[in-house]
Amino acid sequence: KTQVEQSPQSLVVRQGENCVLQCNYSVTPDNHLRWFKQDTGKGLVSLTVLVDQKDKTSNGRYSATLDKDAKHSTLHITATLLDDTATYICVVGDRGSALGRLHFGAGTQLIVIP
Amino acid sequence: EAAVTQSPRNKVTVTGGNVTLSCRQTNSHNYMYWYRQDTGHGLRLIHYSYGAGNLQIGDVPDGYKATRTTQEDFFLLLELASPSQTSLYFCASRGLGFYEQYFGPGTRLTVL
């Protein structure tokens, strides 16, 4: 059963526009949530990690929110660049797992066009 | 900076072939993980280990063996590779800190 759902599955925006990616999860108990950026066929690059019950983070043009009560996170990208074209993956850490189990979403494919 | 390396970065083999994927971490981490990534799926856990000589089964272990020879080295073995094992494989390590799993760059495996 998929415990991390991301939406939309794919998204096309014009360079300079803003966009919002969504992540809903059912992992219980949840520990933290991390957003990764993955260029096609490449490794995972961490963008931000959210930890608190209601958390906000900012990393340059990337900002994120987490609401653990709603089990929902958003990733905002402002003033998109062509280099933002990638898959963005939401990952939730399972606090009930001694092995540090992570639950991965399937990702949102973002395409930025000129 | 935590470091996880994987080799080879790309591998092509034939059905029934024998493949070993290697992972090394220089972080002195206890936990190491092997994942596979396929289109439409999140990363899925194949095997993991919490120390040299220890092996644990993940969520999609069929067709895979693993071996943790040292604290640093974790290997994934495909003894009879099948086309369904064509995938992008990631290795990761984690220390005592719960928030951090460090990922390697990935190995692209193609089974013809």
C-alpha cells in the first residue's frame, strides 16, 4: 500500500513562474519529511528537511511546509529556472522503525520551458 | 561530508547473468541500504544491514542476495539476472542520526 502520494504526477511551467508540489502521506508515526531533487537518471539531492509538528523551511528559491496533523507537505519553487527541470521526491521517515525506514513517493516530474 | 560511492555506474548483462553491485561508505555508519527505483514507483528497499556480517530483508528481496563484508562495504548480488531487474539501484548509509540517509550516485543496470 502506497503510504506517500505526490501530486501532480507531472507539471509544466514557464521559466520564471512559481509552482507548488504536494505530498500527502499516511506513515505513522512520522518522524521527518525530506524533499529531494533528482535529475533524470541521476542521484538524489536533498533540498530540505522538515521535522516539527508544523514546520517551514526555506532554501533559496525552494521553500517547504509540513503539517503533521494533516500529514501534508508542500514544496514551493519560486521564479523557476530551466535547471529546475527534474523529478521532486517526497520522503517520510518512519519514527516507529529502528532501521530508520524511509517511505518514498513516486515523485513529481517538473518540466520548465522557456 | 558523508560519502557513499557505488560501482559500476552502468552495467549491461544478459538474462541469467551474474552481477555484483558494490557500495562503499566512508562515514563509519552502521546502517546500509540497497534500493531500486523504477518509473512510477518510489524507491523500494531490497536489503539492508546494521553492521558487518548482518543482513536483513527489505520489501522486494526476491532475486537478490546481499553481503556486508565490512563496516564500509555492502554488496548486492544478482545470481540469475532477469529483465525485470533492469532498474536504477541506489545504496545509502545512515549513522545514529535519524534524519540523515546519505545516498550514492546510483547504478544503472540493464538486463537484456
